[in-house]
Amino acid sequence: MINIFLNDKNSNTNNTNNTNNTNNTNNTVVKREIKDLPDMIVKLIESYIPRQFLVFTNKINYNNFHHLIRKSISNYETFVRDVIRRDNAFVFYKITTENYEKWKKIKNYQYKNLIFNNYIYFAMHYCIENDSNNCRNILLNFNQEQGLCKNQHKKNIVKNIRWKG
């Protein structure tokens, strides 16, 4: 079955609770209606939906089509930080699997007024800063598999480049 996440594009924070309740009710009704459709019809409908949108319907589609997301993201580092902020472990695991070796090679990564030895140090720092324990655990597991220290973030050398004057 296809899972569809419907969002009202016209909704904003100024809408009343009554409108939001109506939208939630409509979404629930549509989801229920789709679940009641025969699988053959659902697959037919699914064949007309672009793969870029199917990525977000379930884990199987994400695994199959996640490479399409990277092409459409203009700033990939911002996307990675957003995933960490939201503590989205499933997506972060996929990103880390694909990029761990590249991240080790990125030297002197700058973020705000700090310089990190590599991108992994930065990602660990960012996980701690945003209280993203699921993403942090994924990084710890990758570090452990690579034979890196468990408390690597404590040995991290962060240079503050803010000039006082």
C-alpha cells in the first residue's frame, strides 16, 4: 500500500483550530479511502506519481529513490544539518553510510565561528548541540566500526576564529 502524507499548502499559523481539525479529518478520510482501494489500482496510481515524491511515502521507496533527492538539493550540508536537528535517524543513517569516508577527508571544516578537524567532528558536535541522540548514536557506531575512540568528541580540537578587538 502507498502511504500519502497530505499537507494543506494554503495553511498557515494564523488558521483557527477548527480549520486544522477539518484538514486533519480530510487527511484521515483520504488515507482511509486509499487503503480501501485494491492494490492493483493503488499501484496504477503510484506509477503516475513522480519518483521524487515517492521517496517520502515509505522506507522502501526512500531506499530505492533517495539518490534523486540529492540532485534536487541545492545545499547538501544544510540538508544534513536539518536532518540532525530533527534527529531523523533513518535518513541520517543512509546519509552517513554514503558519506562517512568523504566526511573523514574534509579537513578544517568551518561552521559559524568554529573550525573542526573534519566533518565528522562537526557532525558529532552538532548532534550534541541539538540534543540529537539518535543521530549521535549512529555516528558513535560508525566511529566504533572504524576503530575510532568512543569519546572522540572530548578530544576534538575546535578553534575559535572570532577576533576580539
